[in-house]
Amino acid sequence: MNNSKSFKRDNMILVDFSGILFQSVFASISIAKPQETDNKYNIDEFINVAKGLVLNSLFEYQTKYSPTKGDIVICLDDYTEQNWRKSILPSYKSSRKTDRDESKIPFDLVFKHIDEFLEQLKTNTPWKVISVPGAEADDVILSLAKQYSQREPVLIISSDKDMIQAQKRPNVTQFSPRTKKFVTPETKGGDMEFWLTEHVLLGDSADEIPKITDQTKFSPEFESFLASKNIPLTEEKYFSLNDGTRNKVLSAFGSDDIWKNPRLGPKMVQKLLEEGKVDEFINNNALYKKNFERNKQLILDDYIPVEICNKCVLSYVEQKKTISSQNTRDFKDYLSSNGLSQFTEMLPFNFVTGTISIEDFL
């Protein structure tokens, strides 16, 4: 007798895993209050609490937002290759590793435990776990939303404002785990046109993407120095200098603090939009225009490389799942051996025997 069963989805749920992970890790520190060794928290005293909080969130989203047969897709950052955005902006997210290294949380050990945890989710649960070398969870989420929103509802679980742009397509919604609210362009202060324009013009400080006006105007002190030395250097020409020449100039000046960035904020963006002067503002300064194009590539989903998009979709399609009672037993064994026995009785309804056909995803 064949007990297999073909699952049809009611909607796709795209989970930004890093957001849930970091929120859970920080919360686990508060809950477990681990001791420190060499200025680092003892990993064994909080990591299972963090895993439990992650599982609790995933079970909640499965139950609350997918009451029938929604497809949970766990979307990951992948650092096995350099992120493609760094070829456009080398300083992109450059301080994050330093921040983690200086933290009391031993993130190297956290990531090792979480990699094992994710392998369990990928192997022994109906959920898909998607990562693409050189890509971020953002790329996976935006690529899949773009591909599938025409045919089914897509829910994005993420607190990242970058994901708002996915709502320019039909059937896409976003829920923020941080605020526990649904996110729209209006919740961020304007319609989609305003949000997209503002985000590109103002960059994203969280990702270390500058405003388009940053590093476009020399400070009065640096201009006086250049005049005193009779150096005919403009802001635009400065970026064409090789590193050696640039360092000589900065050394002679005695500082690398050479910029007085023109002011640019949400109110000015709103005024430019209302007056229809955004293009005029950008095109009147060669560096503004150059930086605007850079920020579009870094932020907007239309600029995610085609090969990255294709790999995201292919990885999703290829994760054909056969969920057997043995898979479920293996997952329960993993939970029990990691101090998470309470979750063995909380498995969502679709942790059952059955086959999900690959044709269901095409």
C-alpha cells in the first residue's frame, strides 16, 4: 500500500533566517545568563536555548501563516564565496565581522552549531533551506518572490526594510518579527515610489551603503590646503587617483577627514519628489549620478545578477522532499539529544509521511 501523498501549497513563506537567528541568540543570552570564559559566553549554556527560540518562531509561522499546506522556505546568507555586492562597493557590510569578533558571544561556535541545526532542518523536515554561494538571504527572498508571486501568495518573514520592494509585485506581504507587525511602504512613511527613491538616494547605514551625496564635496579645510599647495584636485578627479598618489595627498594634509557631505534626508527627498526634481538633482552632479547608479545596483532587486537569481530558483526547485516517518524520528532524536525534547510534541501538522512532488514547484 502506498501511503505517499502529494502536497499542494496555498502560499509560499520566505523566512529571513539570519534575522530570526540573531534575535534568538541575543534573547538566549538574557534568558540563560551564561558564564564567561576569556571574555566570551560559554556556548553550551545558551546555544540550545537559542535553537529552541528559533524553532518556536518557525513553528509559529508554520501554524499561524500557513494553516493548511504553505511552503516554509528558510533563506540563508552564504559566505563560501565573496558577496557579489563587494565587487561594486568593497566596504559593503565591512564592519560586521569585526563587530562579531569583538562581541562576548562566540559567533564562530554559534555558527558551527547552527550549521548542524540547519542540516537537520534541510534533511529531516519538510522545510526547504536555500543558500547560494556569494549571495545573501535578501537575494534568495527577492528572487523567489519575483519568480512565484504571479502564481501564488508570498509572505516574507523579515524585519529588513530592503524587502519592502518585493511588494511592487502582486500577492506579496511582509511580516516583521522585530515589530510583530506587517510592513508596507506606508509604514515607512510613503508610497512605493517614495520608498524606492528614498532608499536609493539615502543608502542603507545598516549595510554600510552611503548616501549618494557622501564623499562628493571637499571640506573647506581640505580645499584651503589644496589651494595653498597649488594642487588642482577636484572631487571627481580624486577618485581617479591611484592608492599611492591618494595616500601621499592625505599624508601631506595630515588627515583622511577631507569631506563635508552635503545634507540629504527624507524631507529633502520628499520635496524633490513633490517638485519632480529628482532627476535634475542627480544629473547636476557627476558624483551624485555615479553614486545613484551604484546604490541602485546594491539595493534594487532588478539588479541582482541573473545567474544569482537563476541559482536561487534552481536550488528551490531541486529540493525535492521525501518526508518519511524515519525522517521525523531522526529529527525527534536530534531534538532530544540537544535538550529540546519539549519540541518533539509540537511538530507542525505536515511533519508526516508523504512525498512532495517536484512538479508541484514548477
